[in-house]
Amino acid sequence: MKLTFFGVGYVGLVSGVCLADLGNEVTLVGRNEVKIEDLKKGIVPIYEPGLDKLIKKNRENLHFTTNSASAIKASEVLFVAVGTPSNKDGSCDLSQVEDVSKIIAQHIDKPKVIVIKSTVPVGSDEMIRKIIKSKYKGDFSIASNPEFLREGSAISDFMKPDRVVIGTEDEWSKKVLDKIYRAQKVPIIHTDIRSAQLIKYASNAFLATKITFINEMANFAEKVGGNIEKIAEGMGYDKRIGSEFLKAGIGYGGSCFPKDVKELIFAGKSHNSPFHVLQAVDEVNNKQKIKPVEKLEKMMNLKDKTVGVIGLSFKPNTDDIRDASSIDILFALLKKGAKIKTWDPIAEQRMQTIFPKIEYCPTPYEALAKVDAAIIVTEWDETIKLDLKKVKKLMKKPVIIDGRNCLDKETALKLGFKYQGIGR
Ligand code: UGA
């Protein structure tokens, strides 16, 4: 089929490229000319393992453009996959969705299916419908098809999803979307549009809650004894609970969980149906992010001490630092008067825009040389494989706060480190 995607961020680019790989002809529309020219040359603006190769493989089926008019005319199905970040009050900023709707309204010339892939609050489809109807008097259909891919494993998540959710209100769009996803042979959940939109929010908010629950349990285990990894393992064998997303640490970050939890809290309040659980989740998560700094403070006065911060991205295999715990940790350390040395294999450049003055090192070992303490923020492969013997020799004082429970605690203790993880 001929498909057009508005948005070349994680969701738009990965979904578009994967659907091209599944045999469709896909046009991807972006606003930024430099980005689009780069994509035409095979230069990928985001770090996502395997994406560059998949783009090269599907060169024939993929078109990148800033020309919305021709892209709209070229396809029967228009996917809206632009960003929906948070406003200051926690609500969802729909301005990019609005802009795309206005562009579609201007150029649509015959019946098309408009598929909302961006995460949008319930009822946003009505806003889109209204905008298009204000200019275009013909037929068109709106559907919701939320995306569940994770950064860092986006291609396999898209290609082998647990389910595909299709929210429609007419047979035509249902048939069109079924045809697109049929090739994947995975469970397809058909719903109305509102339920589809809420499945996305409910899934992200539930996973954020699961992480937050295990983090609070970890904090409790620290007080009363017990090892959170064993506790999570014991819980995870229960099929009703499941073992995934039970890794305790320094809170969830990224461009999705924090903003989606905040939007649900906002929407709950506006509809007089408050999400008390999610309010607590948001609050607990914000505190959890700076746990390592609190732990260090109990061990030393941080003023004029140098702390090595290992990892900056919100999780491994991405250079994304949006809402990353590292940002809260760096701010908290600077506030306490500490000096910072840090390392991340790919997120350094992005972090420099927020913290231009801290010291960025090319290797984790250099970031740990002559420091008074280390904080492990991201469980990169290089982090997990750190040679602790070497680290011990390099550090001024052997103090490690392992925010991701990713180092071998026994080895660290045997080597004489003052080691603290999260709940173990
Ligand atoms: C998340 C969802 O997992 C995807 O299904 C969804 O499509 C995406 O949001 C989105 O809405 O676009 P993502 O933000 O890429 O994906 O990352 P996750 O792998 O879910 O991790 C989110 C955060 O939770 C990270 O900071 C990670 O370190 C943390 N986490 C995850 C934990 O602290 N413990 C865990 O057990 C799992």
C-alpha cells in the first residue's frame, strides 16, 4: 500500500521504515529540511540500533520529503506520528498534531484514512476531524493505532509486537488497517477510537506504576532487610504479575512514561475522576531519581568532592536524555557543591546543552579517575563490564552507588568498595 507518515521522530521513522520493509511504499514527511536531506542520504537523526541498515535496505520503498501537499496526494493512508510532549501543567501539547491536521485539511482532495499514531488524549480525534472538516467537505476516516515500541529495541518491538491495537469507527478504516498489519501475524485488538487511545495511556501508566512499586519495595527492603532482586524474581514467577519491568533503580525516565503519567493525572483532574495512584507514582518517581545523591550525602559532605557519574541516557542503547534521572542527579550534585566527571558512549553531546561546564570523559575509567565517589546511572554494556579492580586503583575513595544494580555486589565488597545498590 502507499502510506504517508507525518513525523520522523522515533515513532514515525521506525514505524514508517518497518512498514516499508513489510512491502509498503512509504513517504515520510518532516519539517526540518536538514534532517530530511540527511535521511535521503541515509544519515539517521536518532540513535536506534539497526535503523540505518533497514533504511538502506528499503531505499526503493522509502521517500523522505518536506513537501506535505505531494505526500498527502501520494497516499490513501496518512499516519500522524508527530511528538506530543508535556505542557508545563502536565497536559499534552497537541500543537504538532494540530499543525499536521491543518496541513491535511489544506491538501486532502479525496477520501483517505487518517491514522493517529501519536500518543494523544481521548477525544483528540474530534479536534482533528473538526479542523479537516473546516476546509474539506469530502469523506475521510479517522482511526487510532497507538504504538508500543521502546527506544533501543524499536525495530524488533515493531516487527514482533505483543499486539496491534486498531481503534476505528467505520468498516473502511478497519479493513485498511487490517490489511496493513495482516502480514505481521500477531494478535490484533479492534476497539473504538477512545478505547484505543486509552489502551496506550493505561499501558504506559501501568508499567510506570509497576516500576515505582518495585522501587518503593526496594527502599523498604533497605530498611528491614531483604534483596529486591530476589523479591522481584519471586514475584515475577507468578504469571499474574510477570517478571518484566520489575527492575528496581533510580526511577523511570524518557519521553513517554513521565509525560503520559502526567497527562493522565491532568485529564483525571479535569474530568473529576482523579488518578490518586498515578499522583503517588509521579511523586515517588521524582524522589527516586535523586536517591543516589541522598545515599552519598549520608556517607560524605559533597561540597568540593568530585563525583564520577557513569551513564547519562535514560536507559541503555539510546542517546535520549529526555526526563532522564541523570539530569536530576547532576543538578542535585551541583547544588551540593560537588564537582562532576561523567561518561556516556553517545548521550554526551545532548547533555552538553544542559550542562556545558561539567567534565565529559571519553571512557568510564577516565570519568572515575581520582574521584571521591561514583554513581552508576545507566547500565550500558561498558558499565556492566567495568573492571572493578582497575576502578579501585583509579578512584580516590572506593565509594560506589549503583543506581541500576548492575555491578557485581560481592566482587565490589570483596575488593573493599563501600558499595550500595538500590534495595540489595
Ligand atoms: C516506553 C514503553 O515501554 C513502550 O511500550 C512505549 O511504546 C514507549 O514508552 C512510548 O510510549 O513511546 P521507552 O520509554 O522507550 O518505552 O522505554 P522503557 O524501556 O519502557 O523504559 C522506560 C524507563 O523505565 C527507563 O528509564 C528505564 O530505565 C526504566 N525501567 C524500565 C526501570 O527502571 N525498571 C524496569 O524494570 C524497566
